[in-house]
Amino acid sequence: MSFHENEMLPDDTELTAFKRLKPKGFPSPANDYQESGIDLNKLLVGKAASTYFLRVEGDSMIEAQIYDGDLLIVDSSQIAGHGDVVIAAVDGEYKVRNLVEHPRLSLVAMDPAYRPIYINDATPLHIFGVVTYIISPAASRRNVRPG
């Protein structure tokens, strides 16, 4: 997993946004009017000073649709709770896992090939931050219907 500090887009960078996008086609500017631009920093970065970007390495979270190579946006100022996807340090290694608080405190991968990591005095837990967004190429989410 590689860490990247928040490198914000220039303040005047806005992307074009459309009011509505119909799933069966691209919106026609003649039919739908254009909204004001989208500022990705405002949309994806809550607190710039506590936001980091991490590149996923591995397949431990595939059932949560987090794939190798995805970019995670992580807020280290958020307090993690039950069910959050977190970045946690365990035995000196950073891991992406679901935080489970009950019935037993653990970090759970979203792939049955990986065992849960149970937290106790012998296995201290340090949560680096909560995953707030997952950015992945559309090609990694291809779903083709049979027939």
C-alpha cells in the first residue's frame, strides 16, 4: 500500500457537471441544462490536512468491491465505528479491513481466504483513518450479462 499526501487541484479547477445522467445514454446539453462545475476537492476531501490517498495492493477486500490498484481516500480525523472500512496498523503493517466491534473487536477482510484479525492486548490496534471514497477504473467493474 502506498501513501500519497493530499495534492489538491488548483482552486479554479472545476469539471463540467450535468443536471441528470440517464443510464441509457449521455445527456444531451439541448435537453438538460448544465450545472455549475464540480470541485472534486469539495466533493471528495472533507478536511485537507487529515486526508490521504492510498493505492490498494492485494485482494483482501474484493467482496467490498475494493480491488488491487484502486485509490482510497482516507480521513485520519474521523472516528472509526463498527462496519467502517479502515486503514489499520497491525504488527507494523498497514491493512485495509472492515472494523468489527462486536461480538469481538476484530479487523475483517472481505475475502474468505483471509482470516479475521482479533484485537487483544497481544495484538494492539492503531487505526490510521476511515476510508471515505474508493476511486477505481470503470474497467475493473465490468459486468457482462450472459446471453
